[in-house]
Amino acid sequence: MVVFILFLVCQTMVFGQTPEEKEVLDTFNHKETVVYKLIDGKELEMTIFYPDADKIQQKNPWMLHVHGGGWAGGSQYNIFRKAFLGTLKSLVEKGVVCATIEYRLAKGKSNAYDAVVDAKDAARFLLKNAEKYKLDKEKYGIWGGSAGGHLSLVTALGKDTDFKGDPELSDYAPNFKCVASYFPFTSCINPDLRPGSIFEDGKLFVRLLGAPLEEKQELAKLLSPTELLEQNSPPILLLHGDKDTVLPIINSTYMMEIAKEKNANVELLTIENAGHSFSGKDISPSMEALNDYAANFITSHLK
């Protein structure tokens, strides 16, 4: 235990962040960056945030964060944006280890399917190395926003057999206890979600699926959270602004309809006057309140 505490204090240098992100990063006392996967000659990293030494136990609950950025952009440090930062700080303060990951972006030969495989492999990696990183093998969940909200849902709801990854991690099957999904995309199948969104003209499906929607119907179902939702799916919290014009709130209200049909445990926190990423003035509940709500939801299912 003493060795582990000293290890935390001797923080690993983290590269690749902007000056603003580094400033936020430096406010966390205990963190490290590790490579969780090597694919096509590229190392995929995750940054792990630990609670203070007096809160660290032998086995700690944990959350995996998947960043947004339109599936083709963003970075693991999107977790420092205002929609997530308060929740991150609250979780760490409450004794929850948090890991935020890189994944293959939807560019060139990669698409959103590869991103889900990477997110599942990140969870598999942490389960394989649970003792090393002081992680509980049962109490863990996943969260993210926008594209990351979509990927978090698919990662938690999709079958491992449909998203096979690194053979060295194949013995581990993630079983997330909760999902917090912020302003997500929820269905490739339902055309009613597209008007007024970034999917309106259909071009974004080429990025998401690697080809036009009509050519990838099976993959489209595989990447549609509403198609994957089942009665025994983990509890899901959706958070969505009612003024979102990037991925309108109909994405979340539609998932609520499907959840009711399937008797699945899904709830929606509507943020009034909020656009995408909870932008806007006089949003309600406030950023602080919604961050607290998400943190409380997560901890209630991990403790």
C-alpha cells in the first residue's frame, strides 16, 4: 500500500494536451498515463485519475470515459470540458477511479465500430490489470458525451462477440453496472431523428459506418443503442439539452420510448435552455447541479 501511494505521488508525465488542458490536469494530484492497446503500429493510451491516498482502497469502483468529437475528432482530455469536469472531480473525491481513453477515430479505414472495439478493449485491459490499478472487478461503469455518449452506450450494450478486439484481452468480458450518456446519438435506423441534426443529409453516416447507410444496414443496427437495449441492460442516465441542434433531444426521448417498450432501466434528465454540450444561458438545472446529479447516479450504482 505504501509503495502504491508513493507511486501515485510520483506522477507520470502526460503528453498531448493543450496548455489549458494541462492546467486542469495539474489540479489532479494522482494520475498516470498507460498504453492499453497497440494496433496498426499505434499506441492507444488512457489517463487514469485516482482519489487521494487516504481514499484509495485495495479495490476501487471505476468509470471509463469515452470522449466526443464527431467520431473523427476530440481527445481523451475532452473530459475537462465543463459538461464533465465537475462530475469527474466529484467522482474522484468520492473514491471512484476514472480513466479516459484514446480510440481509433473515424478516419481513413477506421469507423465508429473500431472505436467501440477500442473502448471495450480499454475495459478489458482494466479488468485484466485490476489488481495492478486497484480496481474492483464488478463495480464499474462507462460515460461520455455526444459521439462519446453514443459510443459509451454501444460499448455497454453491444455483445462482446460482436466487438472482438485484442486476442490477449479476449478472456475478459466487461459487464458495466451503469451508463451516463450526455447528448448522445441513439439510432442509425430511425429516420425521425435526423431532421435538424448533423445527420440530416446522411453524409455523416459515411464517417460513422465507413460507407453510406444503405450499404451498411447490419452495421447500422449494431451501432444503434436503441436496437441493442434490453430489459436486463445496465441502468442508463441520459442527459440532454432541449435546445440541442447538433443531436436534438429526440435522440434521448426516442430511447426513453424504446426503454418503456422493453421495460429497461433508462432515465432522462432534460436540461432546459441548453444546446449541445449544455451551451446557453440560464440552463436549468445548472451545470453544477447536473454534474452532481450525474455523479450521484453513478455512485449509487457503483457503491
